[in-house]
Amino acid sequence: MKHFSPGWTLIRIYTFLVYVFMFAPIVVVIVLAFNPKQFGIFPMEGVSLRWFIKLAQNESIIEAFRNSLILGSLTAVFSTGIGILAALAFIRFEFPGKNTFNTILLSPIMIPEVVLGVALLLFLRFLQQPKSFVLLLIGHVVLTLPYVLLIVQARLVGIKKEYEEAAKTLGANAFQTFRDVTFPLLLPAILAGALFAFTISFDDITATLFWATAQNQTVPVKIFSMLRNSISPEINALGAVMILLTVTTPLLAGYLSRKFSKVRS
Amino acid sequence: MASGKKKPMVQFKGILKRFDKVVAVEKMDFDIEEGSLVTLLGPSGCGKTTLLRMVAGLEEPTEGDIFIKGKRVNDIPIHKRNLGMIFQNYALFPHKTIFDNVAFGLKYRDVSKDEITEKVTRALEMVRLPGVENRMPSQLSGGQQQRIAMARAIVIEPDVLLMDEPLSALDENLREAMRREVDNLQQILGVTTIFVTHDQREALSMSDKILVMKDGRKQQEGDPESVYNQPANHFVADFLGHSNFIAGEVVGVVDGHLNVRIETGDILLAENNGSFSKGDAVEMIVRAQRFDAFPKAEFEPVEGMNHFEGHIKDRSYMGGEVSYFIKLGADREIHIISMMRTRLYEIGEAVSVQVAPHHCYLIHRSES
Ligand SMILES: Nc1ncnc2c1ncn2[C@@H]1O[C@H](COP(=O)(O)OP(=O)(O)OP(=O)(O)O)[C@@H](O)[C@H]1O
Ligand SMILES: [Mg+2]
């Protein structure tokens, strides 16, 4: 069926414009990253990797990258670890105050990040502790845990209790049941959760601005502070790298998990 | 199969299970003999699954003890009980091959690799599905998956095989075939089996012993014949088969036989199967299949048989047999199921109905 009515035409134009507004800035950033000149003027006079090279030589940016990667990875590890355990408790067990607990763990999604950022700082003051990497990590775990929890819980609900019960009657103890049945069935959700945690941590800025010290600035914080001085084309290069990273990580994970499941079946 | 001499494999002693305020199983005492197939039969929600899960260790009894092989198992965790459980929805591990599914229980036992392969192969042969080792569960049909579930349960040589409505997800024809297969396999292996069902035909055809339950309470236990022919109460008679219940009063005791006056005023003969005496309020139970109907004009009463007259109110044709509702007197109706012999009776036709006294089973009315 083809629609040529004015209504449909308008919808098409509208949709097209939405996409343009969404993606044009990103495209511009990527294109300008290869601009040989200091100022972004179209048409560009050739293509160069100049800003990427400059980026690679910028110690403080490399440092921020390392911070972001370490922080993201650790956040993913802790968030998924806690998320799995919490999801198991919420879905597989009954205990008093279960719903309250669940709501509390999910609440960071609903609370504005600014409030969360300030709250954690105030709490730290109350404990009379200085800001540190550990604080940043705890903050990011709190931020990302709801997502991991929601993903893992949703999957766990779908895994029938009978699988675990069958495993137990066949002689597997609680740990073996988890290792041989629950975990493998949960794996896609765990990977997705970890990925979410990593990505959210990697590009969080609002809360991180409150928590980061000069020593552990992340990439977004770094970009933010660079923007305050000038709009250097280096930022375009950095943006391009970040886009590349955030787009390829999930794709890579998806590819690997598909390959992984093929090998086994 | 039931020899009565064998020692009990599973024993329930005063088992009670409460979920919050719901009592799922009420003070149950019950023994299951070694090597026998026992069905737990009853309507939905009567506590069959709960009872079975307590044997497996998947639920803890609120009160009472469970013994397996004479040993109290209340505190023994599930994975050390050596039981094979078969679930209604098969519960095959979707991420494992058929081989790994069947081999699952052997991994946690002291079995060498070669032995595992051998045992798995043998188990798959027993359930008549050799050669599917490398497939995934999703690549098998429902009936095949159920067989794999069976193979997975028997390969560990369990002390007791527990099955919770294992056939109810299958279609009618397949169910019949699988029922015979389960029965066969159970006899070959001689493994004590507890089979949960709410399908009376399944229970009657497979069991050495049936435990009829209602609202968590034991109603009757016994072999299929005695449960069917000598129901302990109204519920059992009603649940198994198609029964007619006729209220009456014992008006005379004549050596071996009882004279019972029923609601319509007719006096019927019934066999004295218990302690009944004159004046007892009774309920007469007659199976729909025990009645014979004759065209009224051709009927000749036989000495010593009960008979009434009535007319056909409703009928439904069921293939080999016909189900009739016959109106007797003003407001009494009986249900009969008779084999199609010569012709169908027409609605409104006058018929004579005959039933032998030994098919008129009495229970005390207080029991009903
Ligand atoms: N986990 C539970 N929590 C609360 N109540 C339960 C639980 N499991 C069972 N019950 C209750 O216990 C009673 C017996 O349930 P059970 O599952 O044993 O019945 P069943 O005989 O197996 O029925 P069905 O034929 O429908 O499977 C029911 O009233 C049920 O609602
Ligand atoms: Mg049940």
C-alpha cells in the first residue's frame, strides 16, 4: 500500500526532520573531527587526523579516558554483582519489607541526579570523609543499579522456578543450581545489565560533576571543563571517539553473545 | 503388583501443611509401598501438588514427619534425597542439549564420563528416543520432551519417582499412549512412583493404589477397584465415575439383603455391605453404567432385581455408548449410561430400568 495523501507526506517530512535534528549534530562533530583547520568552516579543506593525534598526546585527556574506563568497568562489575543478588532475593524469596526495599533500590531512577549528587556529598560530609574515587564508584553503582536490577529481574521472572527445582531434585546444591542453571539462563540479561551500567557510568555528567575530584575526572567532566575555555577541535575528535565507543560496545557484545551461543548449541 | 507384604518406601505421619492461613494438607497419614505406583487424585486445589512437593523437599511440612526408606527426611535438603521429579511443563533445561539434560543428575554423582555416556544412551533407549543426544529441547515435540524429562529422572536411579500431572499438557491421543508408556516403564524399573492427577481414568488405569483427596483431607485410599466399587463417601463416589445418589431409609433386613425405601416410595433391594440396621438413614449409590434400560412394553421383571419405570427426558449420544437422563415419578431423575445395543430410545419414551441389588451400594447418610 502506498500513501500519497497530504497527511502522510507531512508525517514523512516530520519524521525526517526529527532524525535530522537528532543526528545532524553528531554527524557534524564527527566530520569536523577530521577538519585540518582550527575553525570549523564548511566546505572543509581536506581531511586530517591532526586533532586525533593531538588528542592522543594530551596527557590529561588520556588520564580522563583511563579514569572513565576503570570507573565504568568497576561500576559494571559491582552493579551487576549486587543487581543479580538483589534480583534473586526479590524474585525468588519472600521476606518482610521486600517491596519497600525494592522501591528504595529503584528510586535513583526517579530522583533528579542533581539531588542525588548533592545528597551523597552531604552524606560524606556527615561522615567527615573526603571525596575520593571510592565515593565516585559508590555513586555510579547507586545510579546504575536500578537499570541492572530491572533488566535482571525481568529476565528472572521469565525463568521458571521449575528449572531450579528440577536441578535440585537431580542432586545439585544451591550453588551448583545457580552456576549450572540460573546463571546461564540469566546471562543475556547480565550482559545487557553490565553494558547498561558501563554506558551510563561512562557518559554520566551531572552527578559526576559533584563527586569527581581533580584526580579522577571522567571524560564528560573533562569535556565540560574544556568547553568552558574554548571550543577546541580536539573536542570534536574526542566526541568522535566517544561516539565510536558507545556505539560499538553494544554491537560487539551482541555479536559476541550470538557467537557464544552458537558455539554451544 | 501390590503384594501388601512389601515394606513402605514413603510414609507420611501426621503431615500438615499451612500456607499462611490456608491449610493445604490436613493431618495426613499414608504409606506407600516399595515398587508401587500410587496416584494422588482429587479436584484442583485439594493439596496433591503440595503433598508431592513435600516428599521432594520443595515444601516443608508445617507439622508431622515424612519418612523415605524408613528414614526421617524432614531435615534432609532436596538435593540429597535422591528422587526423580517430573514436572507438568517438563522443565527441561532450555540451554542444554538433550544429552546434557539427561546427564545432569549424574554430574553430581560419582559417575565416570564413559559411564555417563552409557547410562544416558540406555535411558534414551528406555524412553524410545535414541539418537537425539545433540538436539536442543526446543527441537522436540511436547511428548518427546516429556519422555526426555522421564529419562532425566530415571537415569539417576531414584528411590522414588514423583510426577505432577505429567501428561496433562499433552493432547488426548498422546496422553493415552504416554500413560501406558509410563505404566510400562514403572513396572520394568520397579521404581516406587507417586503420580499426581485429577484425571480419574489415569488414576484408575495405572495405579496400584489411589489416594483420593479433597480440601487437603484424605477421603479414601485403596486399589482402583475398591475405590471405584466401594466408595467411602459421597464425594469419592461422585468424583470417580458417574454416580446416582438416592436418599433412603433401611426398612428391613433380610438375610444378606436390605430393604431400602427411597424417596419415591419404592422399596429397593441392596446388598448389605456394612453395618446397617433398620431405621438407618442411607444414601444409595448406583453407577450410571449399572442400570439396564428396556422398552416398557417388552420388559419382564426378573425375580430379585430392582426395577422402576420412567420416561426418557434427555439423551446424548457418545459414540459407543449413550447417556440418558430418565425421569422417575415426579421429581427424581437418574442418569444411566448404556451400551448401544439395538436402537436409541426416543425422548419421552416410556422405559423400564433394572439394576441388580449388588450394584446398589449404600453409605450412611451422615457420611455424605
Ligand atoms: N505457595 C503457596 N502459597 C500459598 N498457598 C498455596 C501455595 N501453594 C499451594 N497453596 C494453596 O494450597 C492449596 C493446595 O494447593 P495444591 O497446589 O497442592 O493443589 P493441587 O491439588 O495440586 O491442585 P491442582 O490440581 O490445581 O494442581 C490451594 O488452596 C492453594 O491455593
Ligand atoms: Mg497441582
